[in-house]
Amino acid sequence: MDKINCFFCNSQADYFKDGTLDTIHSCDYCGNYSVSRSFFDDYRDDKEFRDKVNQTKYIIAGYLEETKGERNETFLISSSNYNNIIENIVIPKTSMQKLEQMLLYCYKKNEFIGQEFALFKLYKIIFNITKEDLNFLFGDINRTGVAYTKNSKELIGLFKAMDELRWINLDYTSSGEYMLYFSLSTEGL
């Protein structure tokens, strides 16, 4: 078993091949999934397919992360089921659907009223996001897959919107660096 970056969410994952030449990935966020050899062949040989996959990896990462607790076995991703996943009706497409998805995710993680979650570690003014700051995203709640966001900037935008809608309460502390926390507000609950 080797360590590599997860093909879909780019987090560190365990990787090995099974007897059918499919690759098996075990990612803390995406869970256990297998990628068929034909998928990788199409990815390598078909530029149109490769471009589509590269533009939609975040959707697969979100789907895998959202469904990992429901799966009892390794989920197979192949060229033939890839379109079915990214076009699935339950996957949030609009900003409002993504906001609701993020709120639901936070609610499920919430163990008690007032529980705080660490959100971002920034070395600049809160929400003054630069490309370098995006490297400091960390922790379970900050996965771009959670709300099917394309990138960290979109995820940050969702948290800003949740704050403006008063669904969450933001707070920060400073000990040489900013640490941003949030808790679900009464309105969010």
C-alpha cells in the first residue's frame, strides 16, 4: 500500500491495485473507492474526457464524502458511471442548494447548541483571502467536497453568505495568527 494524493479531493490517501487492475483508494474524506482501469485509460487517452473529469472532480469528491457513511463496500468509479454521478439530481447545483447542503452538513456535525468549529487559519485580516491563504484551509469542516464547491474561494463565499444570513456566528481569536471559529446560530438551527 502506497501513499498518494486522492484523485478527487487531493488529500493524502492510501492506494493499491487489486487483481483486476483497478486502483483502490482509501481517503479520510472520500472513503474507500476504486477507479477502474478503463477510467484511467480514457482519462489518459481522451482529452475531452480528461478535461471534463478535471472540471468536475469536486463533484465526485463531494459525492464520495457525502455517501461514505452509507457505503458498506468500496465504490467503483468507471467511465460508464461517471456521468450518472455528476448529473445526479441530488447533487446541489445552485448557490442556494450549496448553502443548504453546507448548513445541513454543519447541523449533522453539531453535537450541542453553541458548539464551535474551527474554520480557517489566516495570517491576514479575516476574509481577505489571497491565493497563499487558501493553503491554510484545514480540518474536517473545510473540505471543498462538503458542499460540492469548485474551490476554496467558493467555500469561503458560502461561509460569508451563511454569516450574512445569520445562520452561523463567527468569532476569532488571535495568538500570533488568526483562528476563525463558527457555531450554528438559532436561526441556522
